[in-house]
Amino acid sequence: MTKVELFELIRRDHYVEGYSIRHIARQRQVHRRLVRQALAAALPPPRKAPVREPWVLTRALRQIIDSWLAADREAPPKQRHTATRVYQRLVSEHSYTGAAVTVRLYVSQQRRRSGLPAEAFVPQYYGPGQEAQVDWYEATVEFRRGDGRCSFL
């Protein structure tokens, strides 16, 4: 359902059916503020254009990260930079004030472009009969004795 259709239903519920703002909000599962907006105008307000912050990773910082990743190609796998370590170095050495997720996304993109694995995983395959799983639980078992009495475990 579009927002225009929702506004139409809200206005009908209020003006035709006579429902209160609180009742409509509960019935339509929307905030009372949205019900008041619908009653104030038939059309929803236009969406605000998202205000994007300027690119936090400047060209100079991207070149630094690229040089670190290029040096990592020749380094042993255990000594390569993780995205977290790249972020920590940027903060400590270059006074980076951006978010860690920005650095992680950039490092991931650069690794995919350069052919380095962006993710690590171990495929698991078990042939028939190689692995088994057992769920342990407690049970009460009744054993019949030869004399007719029962015993429980």
C-alpha cells in the first residue's frame, strides 16, 4: 500500500467513520503523528532529499590504503592488514575521523578488484556415514520385571 492510499484510508476513517486519531493509529498500526499529517493534508509531504556528507575517505587516504593493500600482496597471509587494522592505522597515523564501516567497505571493494579474497570460508562436506549428530536428553523408561512390578530409570 502506498502512502497516498494510506492517507486516503486514514482520512475516510476519521471523516466518514468518525474514528478518533488514537483508534486509527492503533487500527492502521501507524504513529499518531502520521494520522495528524493525513488529516492536515490529502497528500503526504514530499520526501526530503538525503543530505550526503562529503566523501570521508579522501583521495590521499585512499592512495595510502591502496599502498598498504599492495604491500600485503607480497606479505605472508598472517601479516596482511585486516580492515580493522587499516582503520586503526588511519586513526593513529593520519587522524582519520570517519567511521570504521567506511574503511571496511572500501577495503572489501579493493580486495575484490585486486583478486584477493574478500571473505574467507571453509566448505564443509561430509560423505554418507562420515558424520553423525545425536541430541542427548533425559527419558523415563519403564521396565517390567518378571514378577509384574515396574522399575524406572
